[in-house]
Amino acid sequence: MTSDLTAHAVVPRTDPLRTHAEMLAAEAQEKAYQRQLQLEELSSDLNSAEQRVRTWEKVHGLSLPRNPEHPILDLIAIKTRLTLQEVLDVQRSDAARRAALSGAAKP
């Protein structure tokens, strides 16, 4: 008869222990992979204009400028493979959403 201890014995670890440097390298590799995925989402035809702009904001840690004549809008359009008009449409949608929220906040 086997005791409970033997039945639930811990299986020895077969993969070698990773060094701190190896763990850091693995984390860096994972971050690079995630960034690559975000960059692919940035210009994917499977994503809407709004999704692409939101991904651009996330990748760069910036918000879409509110000024419709801001020079970076051209770059956003290029990086997201959108037309400038599509980027401006997202910008107008953001402005309308902000206006609706600020109007709802006032009694």
C-alpha cells in the first residue's frame, strides 16, 4: 500500500534553472514580440481606422492631437496606412465624444 506522501511526491524539475540574465533576455524577447504585434496591428486592414489610431496612441504613448492641422497627423496616416481624411474623421469623432461627455457632466 502506498502512503499519501509517495502518491503525491513532487516530480523533480527536468528543465534547467534559468539565470537572472536568461530571464531578463526572455522578458526582452517577449516585449519585442509584443511590440512587433502592435506594429502589425497598427496597419492591419483587419482593424478599423479608430482601432489603428488607438494602437498608434498606445505604441507611442501619445494622444491623437486635437488640432486638425497638426503636422503629425500626416505621419499617423502613413504609419497606420490610413488616409489623412480617415485620421481626421477619428479626430472629429473624439471631439464629439468629449463634447457629449462634458455636456452630460453639466447640470
